[in-house]
Amino acid sequence: MSKKWKTYKLGDIAKLRKEGIKPSEFNSEKYIGLEHIGQGNFLLDSIGDASDVTSNKSKFWEGDILYGKIRPYFKKVYRPKFSGICSTDMLIFNTQDESLVTQSYLHQFIKTQEFTDKATETSTGTKMPRADWNSLKLWEIQLPPLPEQKAIANILSAIDDKIENNLAINKTLEDMAMALYKHWFVDFGPFQDGEFVDSELGPIPEGWEVKRLEDLIEVISGYAFKSKWFQDFGEKVVKIKNISNNVVDINNCNCITAEKALEINDKFKIEPGDFLVAMTGAEVGKVGVVPDYQQPLWLNQRVGKLEDKLFLNSSILVGKILQSKEYYEVIQGLAYGSAQPNISASGIENIEISLPNNIEDIQDLINELVNLHNQIIHNLTENQNLTKLRDTLLPKLISGEVRLKEYCERGTNEAIS
């Protein structure tokens, strides 16, 4: 760390925005709640609508820094590119003096584990401990000069922007896949000029018939791991909670030892590109695809894995179909149980679908879905690598452990340690 870095109290460089807004004052604002921000990935998973909000909220502006102030959510940090309203369970940070710290650098600093640790240490309350600004603002931190702050923030923000851009591209690719599904399997667009026949699923093109998913794929139910096997490090076990927004996210997984993994049948191994489906609970039927995490992953009980059966990539076809709203509702409707809904592997396999007798009739569709699927996996995998890079650089750059050469005595332009 350079002698040019100076020490400030957090309250001297940062302040809170405190602008309340009542439901009667809501217009058509976008709404961000704690549930909309990813835990520790600093991404916006979804956006709410003010029309669904019935209690007082806080107002934020483009470029503000939103921070989940309840202890379990201290890693929920997001800097929106739009204005709107947010939960009162968030602190809204801004710079106090832009001659001392930039908003972009403050954002990166608040994302650090160091900030989370300090917020945890000074939090107040027993049932739902909350970040205490009166304590946090007295915390002494060291800041580099503004030019170095801007360079650090530019590097980290560029990584964040690339991650968000990949996610936006994937959203477009997913929409394209859903449009293709609807065109072929709902509207029967390529077959509109032909004859249609009645079936239990409604009119279908002549030459098609109602089949079951088991004709295309096999659903592998997960292994019943014993809770006593779980530990914090090792080979990760994927549970229902890890399926979110059509993706399998392995943050917060339980782990087993490599030795214990040797005892498990390989059919419970998860491979990059696999589709997993939730088979129990309130979110039964949600489907996620697995990026290439470049590490062993295992399938937990009550999670199903789609395996090719009829032809190569038949699981991709079925995975995309099951991600549609129509088939999500089918699984929800078939799930049973008084305490919580459940569906078995055979229950999924028995779901009906209309298909042509000659699978070659939809080969063009399959090829296009496989192409879209591969692009999505590529972007997801790139995001994993970018996230690792960001999470490695973030604490090192903010703490001064890694310096930018242009701000060190050597006067060059690359990062050094």
C-alpha cells in the first residue's frame, strides 16, 4: 500500500439517502426488494413492479448503491442503472465528498468481504440483526488517490458489465428458444398447410401422435445423501435451492469428501449442460441448466436429471420444453402431497407431449435448440470464470495487496502483486 493512501472515517466519505415514499405516491416505478438481488453475485435476478407493493418504501436514483441491511443479506449489493423504489430493508449509499471517493469505487468497496465483516461485527438486534450506520460511519478505512480509485473501479466494473451483458444475451437466447418451442409445438407453424387430427392434447398435425416424455428421456432421481456426510469443503451436492432463473447456481452447496464420492454411483454425477428439475416443494417443476463449473457435482434427492434416451440431445429438447410456462404448470398440476407438493421421476416421464412419428420432421428445430443451448452454456461458463477473476481481484485491489503499476514506483501499466 502506498504512502499516498489516506485514512478516512466511512462517514466522512459516504452518506445515506433517506427518501421515503408512500404507496399513494407510487406511479409505475420499478421495485427492488431483497429477493430481487442475488446473494453474493451482485446481480439483479429480477425486477418487481410498484403496483404490487402496498407498504412504504425508499426511493433510489440511478447510480445509488443498494445494500441489504439485514445480516443474512449483507452480501446483497447492487448499483442500479435506473431509478425506482426499494425495500426499506436496504441502505442506500452515496459519496459524501466526490473529491475524496468516487461512487464507483465506493460501490466496489461495499462489495468486499471486509465491509461485510465490519457490518456483521457492528450490527445490532438479536432476532434480525441489522447493519448499524452509526457504528459503521466511525470505521476508519484507507483510500487510494482518486486516479487510482478510478482505475481500480474501471477494471472491476468492466468485469461486472461483461457478466451482466452475457446474462442479457442469454435472456435473449432463452426467449428465442421459447419462441421456437411455441412456433413448433403450440402453433405448429411449419405444419399449418397440412391436415390436422384430433388428439387428447387437442388438434395436432397429421403424422404426429401423443407420446410420453419417457419415449425421449429418462429422469434420474438424485441420491439420498446423509446429512452427517455434509461439510463446508469438498465435492458439491446440488439441491433444489440451487436451481434459480433457469440456471443451476452452486453457491451455498453442501459438500462431501472425495473419498465419500467414490462410494456413489456415477449416474448421480452432474455434467455441464445437464438439465435439472425440482421434484418437491413450492417450486416443484422449476428447471435449470448446469454451466461448466470445472469441478465434480452430485445430484441430491428430490432433484431429477434429464438423460438422453431416444436420440442424442433429446434431453435438450425436453429441457427446453419443460422450461416453458405451459409445462411448468403441467408439473405443478401433477404434483401431489398435503405437506408439500411432490412429483416422482416416473410422474415426469409420464407427461404427455405431441411429436411427429418421424423425428426427422423436427430435426431443424432440434439443431437450432442445441445451438442456442451451447451458446448459453458458453456464456454461463465465461461468467463463472469472470466471477472468479472479480472475486479474486476485488479484495486485493481494494486493500492495496495488488497495485496497478501505473500508480507504483515502476510507472508501467499492468497489475502486480
